[in-house]
Amino acid sequence: MASERASGVFLDRFVGRVDRFNSRLGVAVSWLTLAMVVVGAYNAVVRYLGRFTGWNLSSNAYLELQWYMFSLVFLLGAAYALQTNAHVRVDVVYSRLPERWRRHIDLWGSLLFLIPFAVFGLIMSWPAVRNSWAVLEVSSDPGGLPRYPIKSVLLVAFTLLALQGLAEAVRNWQRLRALKAGAEEEEMEQEGLL
């Protein structure tokens, strides 16, 4: 009984830490959308003004910076979207199911699909990231940015997604246990045992 409580406390702490980290990161990364708009607007305005003044204030680096920020929002925001249930879900039947079934679907979906996908993503990304760092890969466009730092974000993103998937699986497992305990208590009440 004591070991069960200790493991429950450990799991609660794990879930809480993963949730807090991904929540803070998700909110911070969301501000990159504003920066992305500012960089895009600046690039468009100076390119337009450059036609009249002859000054070339625009650069491929600004275009790539926009893409890098978009990549960061998408990659680092994936775990936050999972945590807040903001990801795309085909909800034809799911919302009509009892909570117990939905928890089972979420638990087994995380364990059988999400976490293996994230691990697969890590495994498949590693060689590209390693090779990019080995040659200190830079964009082939004139004035482009280094590519190796942004490729490294793939590893971070898949790790965070796997951790959030594990946290979601633990949360659903705990909810299933609570639902089962509540159902057993209700059954005992109906039989007059409580």
C-alpha cells in the first residue's frame, strides 16, 4: 500500500513537471507568431521600398528566419497542443462514448501510437541532425542562415512529445482507476454495504 502511494506521488510529480514545462514552453513559443508577422511585414515593406530607393534592405535571412520561427512554433508547440487537447481529432464517435471508453482510447492511443511515433521520429531524425552538425550545414541561399541549430529542434520536439504522451497516458490510467473505484463504491452503496 505504501509503495503504491509512493509510485502515485512519483507519477503525479512527473505529470506535473511535464505539464508545467510544456505549458510554459507552449506559451513562450506562441509569442513567436507575433515575431514572425513582424519579420514578414518588415521584409515585405523594405523589399517594396527598395524598388524606389535602390537600397537593398531585404535578405534571404529574413525569409528563412520566418520559416525557422514557424518551425519552432509547430515543433515545440506540438506537446503543448497535446496537453491542452488542441490537436486535431476526428470526433465522429469519440464524444458520444462514455468517459471510461474515451479514457481507454486515449491511454492506448498514447501507448500504441503516439509514443512509438515520437520514438520513431527521434530515431529517424538523429542521422540528419548528426550530419548537419558534422558539416555545420548552412542554407544554400545567398545570405541564408545556419541549418544545424533548427534541425536540432526536431530531437527536442520529439522528446517533448513523447514525454507529454507518457504524461497523458499516466493521467488517463489514473482517471480510469478513479472511475473504477467510484463505480465499485457506487455498487457497494446500491447493495447497502456502505
